[in-house]
Amino acid sequence: MIEAGEPNDLPSLWSHEPHAELMFQPGDKVADIDTEATPGFRGTKSDAPTLQAERNVRFAELQEKLYANSRSGDTRSVLLVLQGMDTAGKGGIVKHVVGGGNPQGIQYRSFGKPTAEELAHHYLWRIRKALPAAGHIGVFDRSHYEDVLIVRVHNLVPPDVWQPRYDEINAFERELVNQGTSIVKVAMFVSLDEQKRRLAARLERPDKYWKYNPADIDERLKWPAYQEAYQAMLDRTSTAYAPWHIVPCNRKWYSRLAITELLIETLKRLNMSWPPPDFDVAAEKKRLASA
Ligand code: AMP
Ligand code: MG
């Protein structure tokens, strides 16, 4: 639905609105995801560079509006949650999509293995501390969902500890939405073959070694257990107020375009205009002319 004040500027290369096309539906199966697909997009890879550049500009404009409004008291914010196996392209989204915005209004945070201090607290402790301030777009590169993914797969805590977390996460996100944070949850899926190619490429390039972690292979060997954990995550935590979106990521150009549109759509729904001046523009022009 298009809100007043914001044009429906979805490029015609999209045959379907990505947020609707990619939204998780009850019954969707992780095992059935076609990671090569480009749902809703009728263009090709050759259309991507120009379109991505255009949409980065649109995203940046909306992001600036969100930030500008917070300066005059609007407390709303956006939280982008990126989940995916290694090499799914989370870092690429941060660099090529969110990176098109103004760092002034972006709060990036990646979540790795918890520190001793973090482990001593409730798992949402470090998450709450990283939530976006008013007017900001928070980006979670991994998130509280690790506490029902790697934690479940590796039995880092017993089932009676991780099982209640789905409901707890739903309640937590409900609270965030009630406080004015729009949550954009993106589950990024690559195929096992594509992951192997991407890991191999990292091992060929000294400038990519920093992204490689020998433990990635251990996680890869647990792919079926991860598929099960991702399925449970989608089934249990895709809510009307914070739905998951399933993004096929074998084609990086597609996943970047799609996630850009998810962010643009979310920002447009905030139905923002530029904050009006809290001064007399004509009077200020006169003052400036003679200053
Ligand atoms: P990367 O994102 O490549 O830097 O890797 C971070 C690693 O930290 C991944 O293997 C995550 O699964 C792991 N990690 C993130 N959160 C948690 C958590 N709560 N408990 C255990 N491991 C985690
Ligand atoms: Mg990694």
C-alpha cells in the first residue's frame, strides 16, 4: 500500500513488491528455498548496477528524513536484523546497501560469540544496549536469533533454556515495535555449493583471509541442523508486527536490490515529511542579507 506523502516509486523492473513477495508465509519450508531465484524481479544482472545506485540515493533520502525528524522530537527508529550462514552476504548488505546512507544516522553492530561479561547476563542484555536511538537505523549483523540458532545447534544451553526464547523474543520485539521501532528481519539463504565457492574464494585471496574462519567449516558440516533451526526460527518468530523476509542470496546483486527495497518500503511507511522550520524563513533571509 502506498502512503500519502511518498510516491510509489518502486522501479518497474520489479513485477511484485519485494516486501510482500519475500515475506515468510506459514508453511514455507527452508528446504524448498531456491537460492538462485530472483523473486519479484524481472530485470537481469546487467540492470543491477544502475538500479542499485538509484535506489541507494532513494534510501539515503529517506534515512535523512528519519534522522531530521528525530531532531524535532520524532522518536521512531528502524532496526534491520540480518541473519544468515557464513558467506550469505551480510557484510555486503552493510557495505553496499546501508553504506549508501549517512553514517550519522546509522548504528551498526555485529554479534559474535558472547564475551564472558555478556555470558554473565541474560542473552538480550547486549541486544538491548545496541538498539537504535531515535531517528537512527540500527543494523544487526547477526542478532538475538543466534541464541536460537548456533546455541540450539551446538547445545550451548539445554533445550529447556532455548525453547522458551522464541516466545520471549516475540514479546521483546512487540515491546520494541510499541515503542516506535520498525523491525525489518531478513533471513539470507545461500546454497551449500555456493557457500563452498565463496569460502574457497576467500582462501584464494589475501585480502579476504580476514573474513575466513576455520570454524566456518564446522558450521557448514552442521547444515541440516542449521536448516532445522532456521525453520523453527521462521515458524516461531515471524509475526504480523515483525515478519521475517526470506531472501535468496546466491545472486548478490539480487539480494542487495531486494533488501534495499525492504528498507525503502519500511521508511516510506513511516509517512514522513521534512520537519517544518521552527523559525520565520522570510525573516531569517532578511537578517542574513544584511548580516
Ligand atoms: P562472524 O559473523 O563471521 O564474525 O561470526 C561470528 C560467530 O559468532 C558466528 O559463528 C556466530 O554463530 C557466533 N555467535 C554469535 N552470537 C552467538 C551466541 N549468542 N552464542 C554463540 N555464538 C554466537
Ligand atoms: Mg564469518
